[in-house]
Amino acid sequence: MAIGLFILAVIIQLAVVLAIFLLSLSRVTGSIVALITVIVTAIISPWSLLLGVPIALLCLVLLITPLRQSLITKPVYKALGGAMPSMSDTEREALDAGTSWWEKELFMGAPNWEAFANYPYPKLSEEEQSFIDNEVETLCAMLDEWQIQHKDKELSPEAWQFIKSNGFLGLIIPKEFGGLEFSSYAQSRVMSKIASRSPTAAVTCMVPNSLGPGELLMHYGTDEQKQRWLPGLAKGDEVPCFGLTGPEAGSDAGAIPDTGVVCYGTHEGEQVLGLRMNFSKRWITLAPIATVVGLAFKMHDPEGLLGDPNKTDYGITCALIPANHEKGGHGSTSQPNRLTIYEWYGRWQRCLYPLRLHHWRCRKRWSRLAYADGVLGRGSWYLLACSIDLSQ
């Protein structure tokens, strides 16, 4: 009889523990239920305390914060901390850059809807509204997505010229350099309107205003770099693209294998300080027709030629390179998800890029910009705008 009661009590204890996990009870609720079960089964059979005492001790540890932290939390964090890879300078910069908006509350599961309702609603300026009502409407009337998708496989020359001459590629560029200097909201409205007529044209206009070098130049370019490139980008004389995506790492900037090593070499018969580039890129939108490439890679200076012998790894860096600089690759239009876009793939091996051409070079601090909320936010606006209009 005693053995039967003992077995019954142990089965009850195990069943309750299993139920706690299956029902995903909270730490406090689960611990209290387990303690009550231990007491009840001890009345049924005192021998059940052989299993009940360890269960009760574990519940007390979980319920008492100082015990839980010293016996579970701290040892676990220490073990996991030793197993995690060290954080690079670039990853640290990414975490430190930018800020969070109301979406932080949303993802934490406790959104303050009143605070959300009190945020001011963005409005278009008269200039921005006029651009949408006139230039954007005119462009939409010129676009025939059926013709683009199934016959021409590209935008018409007339549409291309209208896009360039009316500033569609320079929405973010300041007016002092010939751009329109529109707000993020206005840019989103422009792209959503174009996408409702032609996703191909929307992507074509979106890339220079989000992934192109214009934003990087505005924030981190020297005055000489800005004077050299921004007016041409604003007028459409220069067509940019952003060389990040590769066949191995996709668009994961932290995992790209592309490198640039600082070294001396010969360029056009002259000994110069430069970067020995090795990279392979795929699916670079607008690259077949681009005149300048914003190239992402990892820069190394093993000999300390940049002046700091103690720093050899500069992390993810962005360089502004003319597209005709020893270009090796192929480009054409492609149709992912039935969307006609210009794409390019190419590989450069041991290509020497002279650093003395300072008006073509980006400083390493540009890598921070890819994670700043201003840039990331604008890219998200565009993707959301195009997604909404494509769904309609």
C-alpha cells in the first residue's frame, strides 16, 4: 500500500511539472503550483519528498531574487558571455548610432497609444505638394508598365530624361547643390505615387535617394567631394549605385568578405598610396548605367601607412569610385518578382585604387551612417510606400 501511494505521489509531481512547462506558466505561478503539489504529495506519501525536496528548493531559488541572481542568472550570463564572439568596432558603432522612436514601445509589448496619437502628423510644403501635383503627375502619365515590362524591358529614353532633368534623383540633396531638399515624408509620397503607376520607375528613383552616395556625401564628405559630386547627382548627370550585396553574405554588411588593403602600388606609371581591392558584388541595382559606385568593403592597414601603426583594422568602409575605374562585370535588366530593374554583377581582384584621388574617397566614418536612424528611416519609408502602392 505504501509503495503504491509513493508511486502515485511521484507521478502527480512529474505530471504537474510537465503541465507547468506545457502551459508556459510564469515563474511565480509555476513555482507556487509546484510548492503546493509538493506539500499535497507529502501528505499522500512522505517518501515523495525524495523528489519533492529538490523541486521545492528549486522553486525557492526561482522565487527569491538574490538567490536566483547568484545561483542561476550570473553563472549563466558568465558562461554565455565567454561563448559569444567579441564585438567589432563597426558593430559597436552600429549599436551606438541612431535612436528609437515609438516603435520601441510597440516591440516591448506595452505601447502607449496616447503618446502615439499626440505625435504631429507630417505635412507637405507648398513646393512639395506642387511637385507631386505637376512633375510627378506628368511622369506617371509618361509611364506604361506593360510596355516597360513586356516589350522595352527598360524605361523609355523620354522618361529617363524627364526623371533626370526634373530632379527626381536629387530629392534629398540640398538646394545649394541643385537638389530639391525634400522632407522624408515628401519623398515617401513621391515614391508611393510613382509606384502606383510603375514599380520599375519607383525603384529607379528610390535607389539614388536612399542607397546612393548622396546621403553619405552630405553628412561625411569634404567640401571638395560635395562640390565635385552633389551637383551632378542632383541633375542626373551622375547616376549612383550602392555596392553592398554579394554572393556569399547577401546584404549582411558585417559578414561581407570584400577587402581593401592599404598599400603602395603603381597607377598610371606613378607610385601612389592606394587600396588593393578584392571584392565580388551581385544584384547591384542601377549599376549597369551608374557613373559612380558607393562601394562597401572592409579596410585593413597592416603596415600602418595611414599614420596609426597600432590600428590595422578599420572595419566596414565605404569608398566612392567612378564606375569606369577598371570595371569588371556584367549588367542588364532583370525581372525579380516581375519587376524590371537594372542589375549588375562583377568581381574586382587586386585592383589598385589610389587614395590620392581624395575627391573620390570616403572617410571610414561613413560606415556609421548606414545605421543612423535618419538614413535607415528614409529607406524604410520608401520600402513601405512602394509596398503599400504595389498591394493596391
